[in-house]
Amino acid sequence: MRFSFFLTLPIKFLIPIIFLGISTFAQQTGNIRGFVVDSTNGEALAFCNVFINELSAGASTNERGLYLIKSIPSGKEYAVSISYVGYRTKTLQVFVRPEKVTQLDVQLVPLSIELQTIEKVGEKIIRENRTDISLERISVKELEILPKGVETDIFRTLQFIPGVSATGDVTAKYYVRGGGGDQNLILLNGIEIYNPFHSLGLFSVIDPDMINNIEFYKGGFTSEYSGRLSSVMDVISKDGNKNRFGLKGAMSFLTAKGLIEGPIPNGSFMITGRKSYNNDVLKKFFDEQTIPIDFYDLSFKVNYSSEDIFENAKFAAFGFISNDDIDYKDPLRERFKWKNNLYGFEWLQVYDVPLFSRLGISLSTFEGEVIPNLSSLKPRKNEVQDFTINFDMNVVYENRDEIGLGIKLKTIDSKFSQTNFVGIESSIEKFAGNLSIYGKYKFLRWKNFGLDAGTRFNVTGLTSGGGGVFEPRVSLTYRFLPWAAFKAAWGIYLQEMITVSDESEIISVFEPWIITPDYIKPSKAIHYNAGIDINVLRGLQISVEGYYKLLQDIPIVNDQKFTVADPDLLPGKGESYGWEFLANYSVDPFNFTASYTLSWAYKEVNGWTYYPKYDTRHAGNVILEFNLGSGWIASAVWNYSSGYPFTQLIGFYDKYFPNNTQNGINESGFIPYAYLGDKNLGRLPAYHRLDLSLIKRLRVLLVNFELGVSAINVYDRKNVFYFNRDTGKTVNMLPFLLTGTLKVEI
């Protein structure tokens, strides 16, 4: 009863207050609202352009395919053009009535060859006052045409974005603008994923075939997001085909996967599954070593919408499971296993006011364990249970300004136990809750200026220092020329869930999550971002962006823990700054992208400053896509980065090691022990490689086929991964590799 009252109170009592005094504008204007979907399957088309030709004004659909154009002079008929990449542009005549919301739902027909010119009708006007600095919108079609190390992976594709870096071919883990890996928030349908990696971090657990759209903030994200310091990846899955039943299957050298989708009464469903079946290709990643990687992931989504129950409402239930198990079947070898379970319910509601609301209820769990058996590894075990309820609503005024309000209740139960390298056992367990609210105002009434100003307020925190804390944030856009816009953002961000990770590890199997211990303050970051977007020529986009990020109270593993009383973590601080340059030119049949990043990153603990392992001074990417016609698509990617830091080996000395007493005899002796220089003071050689891809799409009877071949590291560059201190051997990253994929759709 209390929960029901909470939901109905804002709608019944806040709406009259919010809309007080604007009725005079509504008498002379009207609104157009609707959803844009794919005509073949009913999937939402996110970030699609809807443009009124007579007014040279319009809007873009959001991540759910919904758009709203406000304050249209009423009593007239207008030509509304709807355009989207890879679809036929549609123009419809619409009569706008005064004081009314005209519902215009649109189905766009896909072109026969999916990769087409990136046509953005009216985008220069639609984008004039968007406050979207540091935001990247990624479509699955863009992912699919790039070369594949083994198969399409969203995390590996992120590494082509300026400001995003990785430490090698062996991992898909990414670092954003000098922040640690645990500072990246990853959401799947609004649910946090705590360990989103398969196979020792090689691939993402999120199968691209289930994705509708992706929004990626690499900094300066607005107040509706919380809990991380560096970046946000917001992934929305497909709903499933609303028109007919369909089957999809695909195979790579590593996995086999399938998808089933189709309509149900007043809705649709989708079920996906993926399973590893062959590890031979992974020898290329692990220096010809055999690792018995075994993983799978499953997901389902059910959608329901009925005008008889709630008009303009949509309900969805979602589930996701992933599991990894690395078992050598040898008592002398260690075993690793971890799994994610996500379950969520979502209620989306559109009102005539116009008001949009979303209610989400979710449970996200993670379990990970290192079982040493008789190996030299130490045991580790981690469990996390995250239960979240969040309610958001957004109101749009007649002058196009918006108000966003939201509340989130989160409870976390985390457990972590380990034994460190000197045999000291640690156990950290905590159950805590966080209640936070946010509010923001988007000033969008002026054609050449937009402002998003708001704050989060943590009523209570997961830690003693997390309650009563404000997180103010501001972002703006000023279009000072028709073809050029200045953008900036500033914000404060708080993080209380952290990972216990050893930066000296070359490959992290999993990084345990814990609530920040009370002896350390919650981590905090301050972002400063500014840049310029330039659109001088049709099809050419240029952006330059600078950033400065200050990190406070970031946890760093105490490698001097020799007693139980010593803390597991020490408070540190960090700093990062740099410049990012991006140019994109798209004219049929070419799509060309070039980027360059100049950056610096530092960490400090106990007054000692050093470079984190992901710091690189120079990084660049060149991407070329070419539509050859008749279903043939070619692409090439060349990337470069200057050397990553590593700790140099200065020499050896004989260290005395007493052995355990066996058979009454105490055996001991001197063993050569490595003497290391200052942490991460050395630099590996520069990294660069060229990847090529060729795709053929064809239809035979009622079946669609896609055949893909990728050549990785074409000129077989010997990129150094690390130096083995025991043997002195140089271990390189991925050599030349030829891979293939096959997709079948019925």
C-alpha cells in the first residue's frame, strides 16, 4: 500500500504544480509524439531523426524509440520526415491540432543492403542544443562490420573510441580517461553487471545479437547515473520480433549461439543463448598455452503492452545468466569459476501531459571463487547481491525545457574472503543500503544554447561517509556558428562499491567487489570537460575535446600487509588529463574515421606518485569501411599506442628461504630473488597492428546468410605483452590470426 501511494502521489499532485501557468501557450500550439520502429520486427529505432520540413525543426528518438516535438503552431498540416541509417526515409503529412498531442507512430522499412550512407536528415538543427559532451552512441550494425578477434564484442569495440584504452590483446577490460576498471558502470536494461567478462577477461558476457542500442559516456555524465567515477555504458536489449517468429544461429571458432523471438498477445519475447565449444583459437591469445575455458550465457525478455489496461504503457520482464568455469581436472592445478544472475521488471509510461515515467525493480548477483587445490595460488571468494528499486520521471514544457526527477533505493550484501601472498587471511562482509534522489533542469528553449543542471543527493550511503552528500553536475552546449558548437561539462561523482585488485597482476581472473571499508572515505571524482564540434561539410564531423579528472580516496591494495591488524586497502588519489581528436567522413560508399588521444594519468599513495598500468601517452585509430555493393562489405582498422608502464627488473640477489620440516630434517637454502626498480617506471615498446575484414550477406529462399572473414594483425607485429621475470622470455600479444563467422537467420 505504501509503495502504491508513493507512485501515484507524484503524478496526481506534482503535475498541476509543474504545468501551472503554461496553459496559454498550449492554446496556440500542439505537439507531435510517437514511436519509430523497424517495420520487419517492431524493434525500436533509437536516436532516429524526426524532422518537420516547414519549420526546420525536429527531435531525435530516445533509447526506447520515443520522440516528442513540442510547441508546433497548430491548425496546420506539416510534412514530417523520418530518417535512420540503413532505412528508407519516410515523409508523412500530419495535421497539428491546438492543445492536443498528435500520436504519430512510424514504421521504417530497412534497405535491402543494410550498410548504407550515414544519412542524417536535419541533424544540424536537431543537435543544436543537445548537452551530450563525451557521449558516444553505438549501433550493433557498426560493431558487426569491424574486424573480429574471434567474434563481435562490444567491449573490444570501445577501445577504438578516443579516451578509452586497454592493456593488451588478451583482455577486453577497458580504462577510461585515466580511471580504473572498476570505475566503469555497465548497465544492461538498467541493471548493474558486476563482472561482465568471459574467459579471463577476453570477451564481454553481453552477446551483441541481443542488443538494440548502446549509449556510452566517457565522462561528464548527468545526474540520473550514479555509483561510478569514470564512465557509463547503458545497454538496451531488443524486445523480440513483434510481427513473426524467427530463428537466428551463429558460429565462430570459439562459440555457438542462437536466438528465438516472436510475438505474443499484446507483446513479444526473445530468448538468446551462447556456449563455448572449442578452445584451440585461444592458444593464440595465451602464448600457445591451453586453458580449459568453458562458459555460457543465457537471456530472456518478455514485453507486454495493452491499450485496454494502460494507454501508452509498456511492461517488460528480463533475465540474464552467465557462467564461467576454468577447471584443469588436475589436483595440482587451480580452478576458477564465476557467474552473474540478473533479473528485472520495468514499467514505462507515457502521459498526455506530456510526462514520461519509468519504474524499475531488479536483482543482480555475482559469485566468484579461486580454488587453489594443491597449486601455489591463494584462495579467494566473493559474493554480491544487489537489489534496486528506482523511479524516474521526465516532464517536457511547451518551451521545450525539461525537468527530470528520480529516486533510487539500493541494498548491497557483499562478502569477500582471501589469503594474501604471506598467508594472512582477511574477511570483509557488509550489508548496507543507499537511498538517493536526483533532480535536474534542462534549459532547451533557445535554438543555439542548451543547459543540463542538476544534482544527486545521497540521503543515506553504503558507508558512514556516503550519506548526506551532494553530487552537483552541469553540462552545456553553445552553437556559436551554424556549423560549430562549444560544449562543456563539470560534475562531482561518488563511488562506494569498489574492487580489490592487484595492479601487478598481468591477467586478473576476476576482481572481487566490496563495499568501501569504513576506515576509508568513499571515492570521489571531479570532472572538467570542454570541446568543440564542427560540421563544415556534409558528411564530415570533427570534434576536439579536453578533459581533467581529479580522483580522491581511491582504494589501493596494501602490498605491505604483514599482520591481521594491517589494513587491506590504503587511500590514494589520482589525476588524469588529456586531449582527444576525432574526425569522421561518411559519403557513400565510404565511412572513414580517424582519432588521436594525448593523455597523462597518475596515482599517488603514501606520498609516492607512479603511473598506473593503463597510462599511455599517445593513442590513435584509423577505421575505413567500404560498401562494395551486392552484399559485400569491407573494413580495415589500424590502431597505435605508445608503450604502457611496467616495473623493470634491476637484478637478482640470493635470498634465504627456510623450508618446511620434512622427515625430521629442516631443509633450507638460498634462492635467487628478483630486485625490482620503481613501480611502473619502465615503458614497453609501442603497440600497433592492422586488422582487415570482409563480409558477404545474401538471401537464399527464405534464409538470410552472413559470412565473415577477419585477418588480425596482418603484418604480424610482435607487440610485447610482458617480460617473464623467471625465464627472461619476452611474451608477445596476439600474432597473425585468421578467423571466420557464420550467421543464419530464418
